[in-house]
Amino acid sequence: MHDIQIKPFIAPLGAEVIGLDCGKKIETDFFTTLHSAFLKFGILVFRDQRISPDQLVVFSKLWGKTKKHILVQYLKSGYPELLLISNKTGPDGKPLGIEDAGRYWHTDVSYEKKPPLASLLYALEVPKFGGDTLFASQYRSYDLIPDELKERLRSLDALHQFNYEEIQSKSGSKREPLTKEQKNRLKGAVHPVVKTHPETGRKVLYVNPGFTKKLLGVDQENSDILLNVLFGYAVQTEVIYQHNWRKGDLIIWDNRCLMHRATPYDPLSIRHMYRSTVES
């Protein structure tokens, strides 16, 4: 038996799971409890973990089939399931991982036809100040939209595309250019502006500043205007939880109903994390 407690945050979303060692075997019956909390709170935080890459992969696979990220140049050697979010460099001086990952509001991999069910992030080293992650509940964002605007959104679809090359081309970026094969795979995807969560049945606002480029059937000017209105609803203070990372933190979040973004930190500090992704 697991002697654990699930403690909701004083925030619009999220809960801490206290007393669980994620590196140990988790029985099916107890996992059902975890899964129910995941659906209810959107984010589960496990503090003070000391797990190996192998254990992280096993824990990730409890939630579903893991997904290999398209940026293969930043995967951990020997672990195709793990993406390195890091400002460390290797012996050759090249970055080990993505230093500036997600410093804009986004939903992971919304630029693919089947975005992932969940993402997990495990902190091995964290800066003393900065480098937090903000999470925004898109259930709550949708609920705050006026009924007349909700009616307009019902029939709208939006184009999502990866902004990697835009970031990589900026001055000071340490990101490696995409290969021809990677570029060919990044065709973008179209999703409804309002989705229904497949497990909870709740409505979700599904646009994000990072990857949503245009509303289909709407001219670019009016598309930009309406998207900016929706982005405003998406990141209001009352829908956000801010996570201040500690070494050993492991977080899983429901990618189908949340947006998130990382905050800046002192580049002389180390921020080194593993990220895994679970397929829908």
C-alpha cells in the first residue's frame, strides 16, 4: 500500500502528491487513484524524487505510450524517450539540450495532428532564482469567454505550426538548425478552436500564442485580432498556477487542457531537466 496524500494547491489548478516514490512499482489499483487526480487537477507534482532515467521512463509509460520528440539532436543518449531541457554543454562545447525551451505560452506539439496526452518534466538541477513554469487552465479560460463569443468559436478551426526556425534564427540562439527531414515532417496541423476533452467531456479553449498561426476561413487581419482576444482569455491571472522548481521535482500535466511557459533565469545558473511525452 502507498501511504500518500494528494494535496490540492491554493491555485486554479494542480495538486501535490505527497509520500510517493515514483521510482518504485505502482500497483494498478493505486494508479487508478493517481489517474483520477490527474484528470481532476490537470497537474500533479511529486517533490523530492531521486529517480534514474530508466525509472523515469517506466513511470512515464504508466500513463501511456511514450512519444519520441522530433528534435532528436536533443534527446538523451540511450534514452529516445527523454528530451533534454538544459543549458549545460558537452565536452565539444555544444549545448546538451534546449536552453531556451518554451519561453512563450504554448501547448506541447499542437502543431501535429495528434498532440500528446501528457508531458512530464523532471528537475535534476535548477537555478536559485527564475526558471519557473507557468501553467494555465484552458477549461477555466473557456468558461470565462462570453456566451456570444463561444457561439462564434464553435465552427472555427485554426492552423498550428512549429515556430522552431523563427526561434533558431534569432541572434544569440544556440539551437541547431533543423535537418531537411525534420522540416519535411513539420507541415503543421489544423485543430478546432474549442475542443472537448476526451476523458472529462469538458470544453477546452485550444489556441496558443506559440503555435497557433491563423483561423481558417478568416482573413489574416481579423484572424490576428480574434486570436489576440482569445489569448487574453487564455492567460488571465485567475487561470494560472506558477511552479517554483526545486531539485527532485517531477511534474506531469494534462496537455489536452493546459498551456504553459517557462520564465527566464540567470544564464550563469544551471537548469537541467528531462522531459518525456505520452501519446494520446
